[in-house]
Amino acid sequence: MAATEYALNHPLAVKHWSKELLKEALKKTYALQFIGSGKDSLATIKTETQRNAGDRVRVGIRSQLSGAGIKGDDTLEGNEEALETFNQDVIIDQLRHAVRSKGKMSEQRVPFSVREEARDGLADWWADRLDQWFFNQLCGNTAIVDDRYYGFNAPAAPDADHVTFGTSGSTAEASLSASSVARLNLTNIDYAVEKAKTAKNALRPIRINGADHFVLFMHPYQETDLRTNTASGQWQDIQKAAIQGGQTSNNPIFTGALGMYNNVILQVSTRVPASPTNASARRAVLAGAQALCIAFGREFGKGTYSWVEELFDFKNQLGVAAGCQAGCVKTRFNGSDYGTVVLPTYAVAH
């Protein structure tokens, strides 16, 4: 009897395992829910390098006209205002990782499939790496110098117009101390929202179901400070505005949210970095639409990776590799942040 078999390294089998890697990585990537192609996405995918050759995408923006105009019959000719445009590049590069077994005898000694564990391990690795890119860029983590951990575009520290120290009275992260006013609280979130609305490059809210929202990412240390604040008008207000199903339940941005305050969706992640100048401070960050730009190479996307299997040493050793061509950068124009306000607070383990 003839039996149909799809053995190791069969072309269709490889394609199947590539899809399995994709499925596992998607489930584990925290940042994925904020990445999209629309103008209301927090992280916007630029598709030029997916369609054409090249290692970068140039993103342009036009400033708003600011001239006073000409009234009555005064002469307009010669008093025109020049358009002011700025641009930013998103550089992409290839990143790959691989797992290789010692050999068939080594695999015989363990009760699991090295191939399956390699798939799951690479999925975990890619999810972890994309989340690192997301937060190192969003928070302007200049302490990271290896471009494999920030998406091939050097992170930029927040400019003075897009950072707030709230109620602490501090003017620098290095001076944040253990005082209660230097910890994350609702008033500090209000300061960040005010800055987002009034900065030179004001943040554009994310439009969700007809309502405008910002997203605040905080570290678990900051979450604890927020939750344990017993002062009047603090945590109990979060409870009053807790997210409850309904119109928010179908939007992924609300998935796993801590709550909502002042139209700010509160998210918690261990990836929120420490301050480069103060190990006892964490950089919470308020984000609006198009805060990040992400680009991919041809044959890749937010859910597309390469999957390669090789046999070595006379087919005794199995090696598997997963890769992607991509890049990530915080959106900035003319030296100014476009979609983020950083809120550093004193935050340590409790």
C-alpha cells in the first residue's frame, strides 16, 4: 500500500511550519495590538519597502500654515507663505535567529520534539524582540546601543516639549526621589494629557468608536504606585471609570487594559524601560496616533517571517532558522517628537 508522507524538509511542510511560527509569535507579541496600517494606529506600517526594493522609507510631514493673511484690498502678491515640510527615514535590516540540535542520538534521549521546541522558542524570541523594539523606541531609551534591540534606528531621547515631571517639581529624571509626589498618580497623568494637547507638536488622539483616546504605558512598579495611592481623588477614580465590555470590548487596544482615566487607556508592560540617568525611575509614556513608524522588506510583514530548515552532518543534525526584514522608529520631525509624551516617575520594586 502506498502512503502519502510529508517528511522533514518537504516544501509544503516547511510552509506549514512557517505559518505555525507566525501563529505562535502573533499570540505572544504584546505590541501587535497597537500596530496597523491606518492613520489612527499608534504604530503605523509604512509599506513602500514591502512593494519595492530599498532599505529605508522616507516619511514626510507638512507643518500647519501660521501666517496672519492679508485683509481687505492689501496686496497678497509677494506676501505668500512658504510651505514648511520635514522628513524622517525608517531604516530596515534583516534579523535572523536559529536553533540547531546536537544530533539524532541527543534527540532520542528527550521526550519532546526538538523541531517543535525550536518553533516555540523562535516564536517567543521574535515576540520578545518586537516588544523590545516597540518600547525602546516609544520611550526614547538611549541606553540601548545595540541596534538589534531597537529596530535599526537609533532611539531619540524625548525633547523638552514632550516630557513632563508632573507633580514632582523635578526638572530632570536624575533628580526624581522617593517622595510620594514623584510617583505615578492620576494628577501626573493629567499633566501628561495637558502636555499632549498643548505641545508644539500636539499629539493626535487615536479615534476609537467615535471617541478620542490616548494610551499610557507604565511599568508594573508604576502600576503598584497608582493602585496603592490612598489619597482623595486618586485610585478610586480609576475604579469608577473601569473598562466594562460594551463598545470597547471589540477593540484590541483595550485588551488587558488596567482601566481608563481622562480618556487615557492605561496599559502595563514590563518592557517600559528605566531612565538612562536614574535606575530608580521608569519612563511611562503617553502615546497618540502614529507615534511609531514600522517598515518591512519584501515578502515580510507584521505577521510574516521566513522559516528555513537545514540538515547537517550527513542529515544527523537539524537546524531551523526564522528571520524578518524590518525596522522601527519613533516618529519625530524637525527635532521634535510627534506622537509621545514621556512621564518619568520614581518607581522601584515594593
